[in-house]
Amino acid sequence: MMSAVKPLTLTRTFLFWLVLFCPVAAWIGWQDYADRYERFFQDTSIVQRMLSQKTVQHEAVLETLAALSHAPIPERLLPSLQASMPQLLGLGHLRDGGWAGSTALPPALPAALEEARQAGHPVTLPLDEACYWLVAPSGWSLLLDARQLLPATDFPPSLALLTLDLGKGALTLLARQPAAGAPGWALDVRKPLGAVSQPFALHSWRTLTPADWPWLEWLAWVVASGLLVAGAAAWQRSRAEARRRQEEVRLAAMARLNTLGEMAAGLAHELNQPLTAILAQVRAAERLLDDEEERPAVRQALLASAGQARRAADIISRMRELVTPSSPSSRTLVDPDALMASLLFLREDELARRGIRLAWRNTNPGVRPLGDRVALEQILHNLVQNAADALVGTPASRTIVVTGGVEGRDYVFSVSDNGPGIPAEALPRLFEPFYSTRPQGMGLGLALCETLAGAMDGRITASNLEPRGARFTLSLPLAGADA
């Protein structure tokens, strides 16, 4: 038995696309985030190295000044240094308590000098969040403005927010984004500067807002995944259509064979009676001719006719034996839902194109009647086809409803339609062979259904519905019920 495969519905196709799209889209987003973070980290490291070079340059200037045998006057030296060091605001030298500088002596500078001599390297004396003194053990000191360490044009475009903490609060070096947190993915790096004397904390962060997200890559994946799902859906529809055609061919072949068997049985029934009558009349004629002069010749002819009639009766009898089941059909537990799924798969789309809605309701899911699945398929197929033919010309909403459920010790299938119903004079003869209410009907479909039902110890009946429509019911024994 070929399993019924329904094509993907619009909802199932969308869910399939969603399951395919979401993991890859998440991977694309993660890869984009990882790439941006790597670039952001590298650019932050570049800024950290440039700032570290500036601070190391400060140490080099102090070492050079300390190495001079004759100390220059700070006021004269300052302009020449500022040409290459715009961050330099002041310069001074403290020796033996005497201060020589371009600015007044800072109150805390003597203590900072003592700290530098104990540490063996320059130390910082912050004045505010932007300016600080760099004090060397030699007594030379530089007044520096951290805001002038790097021009804004030197910062890489991937950076948005940069601060440098000198010890008096964070100094903003770059602000290309609002500092307040915005919705999105956060990038954050903290690194100290590389100078031993000025290990200021550098903080770099930015938020990847929706404008930074990989919309182009996502759009490309939307198109690609949509094409993949559309191709898969088209392939499945083609496969389902091929299976539907194979199943229809199989059912049509079964219908032809069963119809042929039913026709042969009907012909055998109809022809057996006249042949029996012929045989009886020939024998009567044989008795009446006992006294006639030509009785030998007549008797011989009549005997030959009787022999031929008997031979025809034997042939028809053998043909009837061939098409009449000699034993009850093999019965198993049948799943009504699976049976109807196959029928819906075969007929639902075709009937929908004709404006007919086919529906199935099972009031007792899980209950299994005893029957022959192939015979049941044939019966329900015929009943649905008859209902569809009866709905031709019905102007109102055309519906065929198949229901299943337990009634007493039987499982009952019911096929109902909202057509014109069955004429009262036709109801008693519906299941007679060769009787049909349709001009083109052969009158064998319902007779075949009754034969198949009887072979499964079932029964089939027909009735009209109020205010309109007809209903056919097929009753089958349940497992454990007496046959």
C-alpha cells in the first residue's frame, strides 16, 4: 500500500522556511558580530599603541633633559618642544628646592618628585581629568594635556567611544555615538597604555545598532532559502502528484476488475433462469412426442438441444464460481483515519476544483473496525463518487461529509451530501445489479459495494436527509464482536 503524501501547505512551507532560515541567519549575524569585534579590537589596539608611543615619548624627553650637562631655561625650551608635542603645556625643573619653570610650582610636585626618586621612574601628578604633570627623578617635569595626544582624524572609523582615565575621572577622547546604551550588540575593550610611568586605562566601546546589522547578507539568504524551500515544495508537489496518479490508476484497475466480477455474477444470475426454463421445456416436449411417428428424429434433436442447454448452464455455473468468493475475505484491524487520509489525498483537490468540499470527522479516534482495507477503499471511493455526481447542478454550497464512529457493537462509516437526495421509488432498488438512477450509469457500483460489504460481515444502507441530501452508511463489526 502506497503511503499518502500531501503536498506542503502554505503554513507548513513557511514553517519549513523559518526552520531553515533562522539557524543560518543567526550564524550570519554571529559571524558578522565576530568580524566586527575582531576589527574593533584590532583598531582599539592600534589606538592603544599610538597613545603608548606618545607616553613613551614623554619619558624619552625627560631622560634627554636629565642627560644635559647644562640645563636649558624652561621658558626658552618650551616653544621648540611644543612644535612636535602639541600636548605639552608647560615645562619645569625642581632642584634643591628651587623651581624653574614656565608655570608656577604645583604644590604637590615636591612630594611627587620624592615618589619618583623612590620608584626609580617618572610618576604622574593629575591636575584634572585632562591635564597632568609627569615628574621624573631628575627633577624635570612636563605639564601635559591628554586631549592633544591624538587628533580626531587618527582614530579608525570602527571606533565610536574612547575614554582615558588619568586618575581624576574618565576623559572622553572620542564620541561618535551617544554614551547612553542603545539597543543592539555591544563591543567593549579595556586596555592600559604601555608606558610604565603612564599606565592610563583606555576604554573603548560601541553599540552595533540595527543600522550596523548584516541586512544585505540576510536579504541574500532570504532569497536563497526561499528558492530552496520553493524548489523543495515544488518537488514534493510533483512527487505527491505522481503518487496520486499511481494510486488512481491502481484504484481504477481494482474498480474495473470488481465491476467485471459483479457484471459476470449478474449475467450468470440473469441467464441461469432462462436456461433452466429452456431445459424444462425441452424435457416436456420430449415426453409429449412419445407417440408421434417421427419421434426418433425429434427425440434426437430435442436430446441434442437439452445437451447444449445443460452445457451452457454448466459453463455459466463455472463462471459464477470464479467470480463469487468461496470463503470470507481476509479481515484485519483497519485505521479509519489512515484510510480516510488516503481518500482525502486522492479526491480532496479534484473535488475542490469542482466546488465540492470533502470533510472527515472521527468521533471515536483510536477505535479499529475489522475489515479488508482494499475493499473499504473501494466502497468509500464509490460512495464519495456517487455523492459528488449527485451534487452536480446544486447551486448552494456543496459539501460531502464522511463520519466514523461506534454505534453499538459496530463501527459505522457515514457518507452524507447536501444534494437533491434519492427519489423515493429508487430507494428499494438501489443495490440491484444493473439498476441506476443516472442515464449513463451501469447500475453495478452500489451492487458491488453491497457485495464487498457482505464479504466483510458488514452491511450498507441508504436514506434521505431532511431538508435535503442523502446518506449512505456502512457498518462493520468491531474487534471482539460476534461475526
